[in-house]
Amino acid sequence: IAVPSTLVGVIQSRLDRLDETSRQVVQTASVIGREFSLDALAAISELTGSLEGPLADLQRRELVREKSRLPQRVYIFKHVLTQEAAYASLLLSTRRVLHRRTAEYLERASPESASEIARHFLEAREEVRALPHLVQAGEHEAFTYSLKNALTSFRKAVEILESVRDVSLARRAYEGVGGALALSFDVPGAVDNFHKMIHVADTYDNLPMKVSALNKLGRVTGFMRGQFPEAFEHLGEAERL
């Protein structure tokens, strides 16, 4: 949806009227997301003083509002366009620093938030640090049958693994892609993925990964394609290895 430029201009002018401290707070909060906790804001902000005053100012101006107090103080941008305008006003280098700090805070405070941690590390251009969180996020998304999101996470992990050597994460990522494709009934895609997994396992000279790929390839080939002679061949090779 195209937003009229006049509306964007109105929001930007409201942000421009903020004092320097309030502007820094709203810009920092915009990196965290539409919702942000006081703890997260304090952890990644460069401001040394209390955030109570700036947050009260932002609430008075109806840019943000308090969403909850327990178990922690959480705020939300009153409109997503306000968050986007504040985010757009940041220098790219500053965004990356704040995304990295947000990811590091979430690693400490909410390690189960793998998808968000991965997103912030990717925005910070820290792909290697995002990698394990992408795999963890994909596994959780696949477990909850959010297959489209799982494929996105696993495929991004596979892309990063083209330049990073990590056998354990590579095996989990390729198993994840193949499993999600199979559950989505994309049988040709799953078969192609497991053939690639075999190739990667040979590159790593890792037998357990190759055995896993052959087993899964045999299952997909036999039960989903009905090609049982070929399936027995894959399973027999896995057993031999």
C-alpha cells in the first residue's frame, strides 16, 4: 500500500520536533521493533541517564504508549508508520550497531527467541552469528508446522553455510529443508535437497551426515514416490556405510 507523502511528512515533522534525547530513544526503540521493553531499550541505548523522562515525552506526544507493566514494562509504537519513520532516520552504520546490540541482549535475556535474534544479527550483517539461531528458528517453525517460515530460515542458513564450515549446523539445515519440503508435498524439491546434502557430506567427508541424507532420500523416494527399488538402493547404501 502506497502511503501518501504528506502523511509521512507529518510523522517526520513530529519526530523532528523532539529534543535530542527523546529522538535518540525513539530511534533506538524503532530498531527493536513495533513493541519494545524498557529493559531492552536500556540495554542497547547509548544514553546514560534515566529513560523515564523521554518515554513520558513520547507518550505525551502520542508516538508510543505503554502496553503492559508486568512482568516487565513494555511499550508499543502507536502506529507502525511512526516506527518506520524513526528507523529510516537512522544512519545505516548506527542501525547495524543497534541491531547487533539488540541481538546480543536477546541472546542473554530471551535465548528462545531464535527468529528475532537471527533477524537482528542479519540486519547487523553478522551472518555467522545469525547462523545457529536461523537453524534453531527453522526447527521450531517446522515443529509448529509454520513450513513457509521454516524454509526461509533453513534456506538462509544453507546460503550462509556456503562460506562457513560447520558440519553439525549443515546437517541440521539440510535435514530441515528436506523435511519442510516433504511436509509441503514438494517431493522433487525434497529429493533434490537430499542429493545436495549427500554432496555436502562428501565435501565434509562426514559419514553420519551422508547416512542421514541417504536414509531420508530412501524414505521420500519410497513412500512419497513409490519408487521402491531406488529407495532400497539408497537405504542399502546407508546400511553399508
